[in-house]
Amino acid sequence: MKAAILGTAATALIVTASIGGQAPEQVNAASKQTKNVILFVGDGMGMAQRDAIRLATVGEKGNLAMDSMPYAGLIYTSSTVPITDSAASATAYASGVKTYNGAIGMDADKKSVKTIMEYAKDAGKSTGVVTTSQVTDATGAAFGAHVEDRSKQSDIALQFLTQSKIDVILGGGEDFWYPAGTPGKFQDTPAEDPSEKSKGTQGNLVDKAKKLGYNFVSSKTELQKAKGGKLLGLFANEEMFQQNEEGKGDIYNPIVSLPEMTKKAIETLSANKKGFFLMVEEEGTDEFAHRNNAKMTIKAGQELDKSVQVAKDFAKKNPDTLVLVLADHETGGFSIEEVNADDETGDGISKEDGPFAIANSKLNFVVDWTTSGHTGVDIPITAMGQNAELFTGIYENTQVFDKLAQALGFKIKK
């Protein structure tokens, strides 16, 4: 086990050392514009989470789809304070500004800032948001809405439809699309979480979406059969899982998997000859880490990796596509440790989780936690495809926007 830990640490050091001096020459490296972007966000997924997912899935000598990419970098994650939330981080990625925690598409002075998806729409590209969270939760919201507070999820939904006009919207969160008293397709106050019920503030937005030409689906079968360029799929009251402590009602079994949603989104968006911009988020890697639930954090990460493989398969056939995998921040102070009964220092939910088997071996590891909140550590980014070399180096989260704009050939007004 000790060898596994040292190997993981060494890998991290090698990646860091190899990317540190590359950025200056490559900032201006884009020679041909990127047509399609598929941006994956493993919410809360730091380097240690990626390593745990790798060890549990393919072992010490294997590589995940998200790691088998030719370019890598590290991203600083702060907002206007050292520890960011998902809203401020996603706004940095989507619009290139540092802002306060809770802001969606707003700068620190609460002024709207144009998103990379809105630039893509202006360029004639199709756009999409796919997530296992509510489609209007912080990460997806920051790519297509502008509100002062991330909690205004019905306002965000309305902006998706009428302002940013996102073409494909797939995930959970129907509670914010229907007003109170209109349950929608999923039962209000379900046994697994009685707090979930319709609470929309902007009327029946599903009906509005249909009138605007969206094909609305709420099941796997309906999604598979759906045709057309505008697609709204809502597959849960809120998140597409139940984010509880291990063994206490923790459920990760979406009625439509993240890989399936990713595949359908790519199929739909790629019909546009001018290209597309798709953001895909796995929320479980964050929510389960908040509950210090390593088992489900790893499971959610495995589903993210399957989704990345779907995108890579598309990119191999469409080399003008850029695929990126990153996180908004790290959650939990997650660490990988050897199995040692004398080393446990936590209590409550912060106790060690595991042991977990290392794939293709007889070895195990445990996961330890330092917090149930976010941390300020740097997070990795991996990239492949057209202009992927731009994303090497160590840089601020706001520069992800700058690099995306450069790769896509967009002229940004600031």
C-alpha cells in the first residue's frame, strides 16, 4: 500500500513539474480555431479524488479516460476570498472574472458578465448543459444566466429559455420549473427526501419551454427517442441522487446516467455545422464529499469518467473538438492513506472510509477527511483535441475563460 501512495504522490509531482514552465510559449499557440468544446466539471474533485477513482477503477498502472490526455495543468481556485464556492468558480470559468461566492454570471460589483456560451451562441454554435445536479444549480447556471444569488433557480431556468437560449438542458431539478402545487413528473415530498417538492417562482416553465420549441422528456426512453435541436430533460425533483452519509440513505442511481445524457447531448448538438459548446457536470463528487462519503464519491467519479470516454470517442472522429476535464474546487480535504488501525484520528462523519480495493491487485487503501466543506487547494485540468496545448501551465481559474475564447477564436470585449 505504501508503494501505491508514494506512486500516486510521485505522479502528482511529475505532472506539476512537467507543466510548470510551458505556458509562456503556448499561450499564443492556437493556430486553428476549435469548432466544438466539451467541458467536464467534476464538482469538488481534486487530485486525491481523481487518484482514488483511478486506484479503485483501473489500479496503480491503469489510466482513467480523464487522465489519458496529452496535456495537463493546475488551476488556482480562489474567488474574491481564498475558498471559493461553485457559483464563483463557474463564473470565473464561464466569464473570466473573480467574483463573490454565490454570484452567477455577475462580477464582484454585481454587474452581468457575458459567458463563453453566450459568445458561442453569437457565433452560431449550439450550446448545452448536462448535470446530475439541478440543471439550474450553480455550475450550469453560471454558463447561461446572470443573478446575484445562486438560490434564484427559477429565474435561472427562465433565463436559460429566453436569454441565453441554451439548446440542450439535461439533468435534475424539476422542482424549480413548476410552481408550488404542480408536482410535475416526479412525486412531491418523496419518501427518500420529503423536502423535495415543486417550488418554482416563474410559473410553469416546462409549458413555456414547450411553447418555445423544446422537446421535453422525463425518462430514459423518452430521451432516447427525442429528436430535434432543442431538448429539455428533467429527470429528478432536485439532484439525481440522494447525498447522505454512507449507509444512511445514500443513493446514486440516476434514472438516466451521466454517460447517456452526455451521448444524447453530443448527438443533438453536433447536428449544427458551426459547432457547439457543451458543459457536463458530475455533482455527486461534491455532494457526497460534503458528507464525507468516499464510496459514493468514487462511484460518481467513475460515472464521470465513462462520460469523458463518450466525449473522447466523439473527438477522435472530430479532431476539431476540444475536450477538457477540471473541477471547480476540492471538497472534503480528501486524502488517500494506507490501511492502519493506529492512524485513525477523525470522528463522526470524518472517520476514515474503506478499505477500498485497488483494482487488479490484492492491495487496499482508505480515505481520510479533514473537513465537510471546500478547501483552497489547486485542482488539475487535463485536455485533448484542437488547441488543448493552451491549457498547460499553472494559472488562475479566470484564465480558463481566456484560453477557451482564444481556442474558439472569439474576440472578447472587457
